Amino acid sequence: MINIPKGTKDVLPFESYKWHYVEDIVRKVAKNFGAEEIRTPTFEHTELFLRGVGDTTDIVNKEMYTFEDKGKRSITLKPEGTAGVARSFIENGLQNRAMPLKMYYITPVFRYERPQAGRLREHHQFGVEFYGAKGADIDAEVILLAYTVLTKLGLNVKLNINSMGCEKCRKDYNNALKEYLKDNYDNLCETCQTRYEKNPLRILDCKVDTCKELVKSAPMITDYLCDDCRAHFEKLKTLLDVAALEYNVNPLIVRGLDYYTKTVFEFITTDLGSQGTVCGGGRYDNLIKQLGGGDVAGAGFGMGLERILMLMEAKGIEIKEPAPCKLFVATLGDEAYKKAFQIVSALRQKGVHADLDHMDRSIKAQFKYSDKIKAEYVATIGESELNEGFVTLKKMSDGSTEKIAINDLLTRF
Ligand code: ATP
Ligand code: MG
């Protein structure tokens, strides 16, 4: 037997309706915020992620699915959703559209990670990309969009926000951080020692306990913000207050991507233990420029859909099952089967969910089966029904029956 690759998951036929439910809510909420869907390829040139996501991030350093295709190009399976959208925005000249351009996506994401609960090698993200506006009002909208989705799905979440400043204030902060960590350099994990040289801020995101302990009393980025970044952060807080959305300022949040500037945020839940982050995002004012486009600001987030479904399940949030079969036509004999086949086909053409037996079941087994699939009505056709032109139609919920002309089944449903 060939097994499923490690860290991947099947969505089975009797559970896909849960995905549809989540996706429907996601699409509706995005639409209410004025966002339209964008779909970009599952793979891109590796270069895009090196330049877009950043080569000091875990995603690029350790987690990418990169391979050479038959044409000797280096290709990478999407490790996140933003870079592809940014590439498409530039390539298709979308900056010529009315701004801001609000987009959303639902996409598979591939990361070579150690699989565990809530951590897969292929997972799916809902994300938004709001491009073209520099103000904190857009950051607030993006955050509110995520919050609306999460609460509509019935989840309780906490919002953490931070500002990573711009290149200007980040330089001062990185220096301060290096100064603070200087004496403890030897106590940093190996990765963080590299980060110390290349991108000290990234140390704040380290999951190793000793590093975590060290950064606890490190200088805080929020104390190093320039006037512009500080005003932006204050405006964001004001707008979140106005929208009555509670938040916690956590200066340790830097998120796992290099492209963030100013606002970063995450929604967390405590229900899932260590994999409690369900959504992470922020502002990225330099990304489009960095990828060869114009001076176009951006903000957005990525939300892990498997983690959301896991949480909903853990909390016992019930998702309504799809409507069952409306009419099951049970048959006895070849002639009856032909008639039933004709009726079922015509009903389906009309848009009615109808079915009949495909397993040569006895009439008794057909009734049992119709029960199993929770058919709403069952009509039985045998030789006498064919001769009379009438069938007995049974409503399964209360067992009531009625006699109805066979051909009237088409108008009855
Ligand atoms: P984490 O700190 O959990 O590794 P991250 O910083 O890598 O998260 P992002 O890159 O911001 O997360 O991705 C956005 C969201 O996608 C996360 O909040 C999470 O819900 C989900 N996610 C990330 N990696 C995985 C994974 N390997 N499996 C399942 N969901 C994931
Ligand atoms: Mg990660």
C-alpha cells in the first residue's frame, strides 16, 4: 500500500462540507470588506521567495520545498501566500487600478516542518492583501477582517499587536539589541548567532528556551520607533479602540517573515497548546518595491485553515451537514429500474438531489440504504406500481405515506 506523504492530510468526502462552511464564511466576510479573490500558481521561481520572504527567515532557510524542474529552473512550492500575490500585482500592472486594491486568497502552503498537531507540510491559508494605502486605517481593517472571520466561526481569540518600525528606527533598535545581547552571544543558539550578525530582530522570534529567556528583558522596539512609526502605531490603537476590539501590545512579536514594516499582529488561542497562533499578519511597505515594482504599500495576513478547523472541532462547534438526498427511488425489477432511472435523471436535470440503487440490492436492503443516506422521501416502484402508474411516497421523518402518480414525482419535487 502506498501511504500519504508525512505531514499531509486527506479531506474525506464526509468531512469536506466543513471546509466549504469555513470557506463560505471567509469569502463572505472578505467580500464585505471589499476584497476580491486572487489566484496565483502553486509554484513560483525560487528567487521570488528568496527576495520576497527573506533569506534570514526559517521559512526560506529550512522549510521550502525547492526542486529543479526538467528545464533546469529552480522552482519552489508556495511557502506562504503574499509573495505570489505581490509578483502578480507587479506583473499585471495592478497599481493602475483604483487604490486601495483589496484582494484575498485561499491557497495550499508547503513547508518542510516536523509534523505535529496543527503543524503540517501542506496546509491551507486564507489570507488578504490590501495594497496601495499607507495609513493605519488599512492595518485596522485587515485586523478587523481576520477578527470577523474568527468570531463568525465561533472561536475565541486574543489579538497581539506590535510595531516593527521602518528601516530607520529598526537600525537603531537592532544596534540596541546587539549591544544588549553582546555579553550573552555564547548563550545564543547557533541560528541566533547567525541572526545576531544578519538580522538581530529575528532573535525575538526564536523558539529555543535559552534565547526566549534572554530576550525577555531585552530593549523593546516600541521604545525605538521614529515619529512617523509611532504616530502610525498610535493611530492603529485608536482605531482598534473605536472598533471596540481589545488588543495586547506585545513587543516580542516580529512574525516569521522579513518583509514586515510597522504593524505586525497575531491572533492566538490557548485551546491548541503550543500551536496556538491561528493568524499572523502586518504591514509591508517595501515588499512591492523590493520585488521590482513601484512604491506601493501593502498589508495583510495569513490564517491557517487546518488549525481553525481543529479548534472548532476541539470546542465542539457544530457545522451543519449538507442537505441529504431529497428523493430515493427504490425499485423491484428491470422495468421499474428503467422508470426510476428516467425519473431520477429528470429530477437531477431540474436541480433536485435524487438517487436510486446501484448495488443490485434487495428491496429491503434499498430501504435500509435510503435510511443510511438519510433520504427525505422514498418512492417505491414495482410491477404493480408500473401497471397502475402510481407509487407510494413515504416521508421518512414521520413515516407518513401518500399515493402519487409516477409522473407527478417530477413536479412534486
Ligand atoms: P508558527 O509560529 O506556528 O510556525 P508562522 O509564524 O510560521 O507560525 P505564518 O507564516 O504567519 O505562521 O502563517 C500564518 C498561519 O498559518 C499561522 O498562524 C498558522 O495558523 C498557519 N500555519 C503556519 N504554518 C503551519 C503549518 N506548518 N501547519 C499548519 N498551519 C500552519
Ligand atoms: Mg512557522
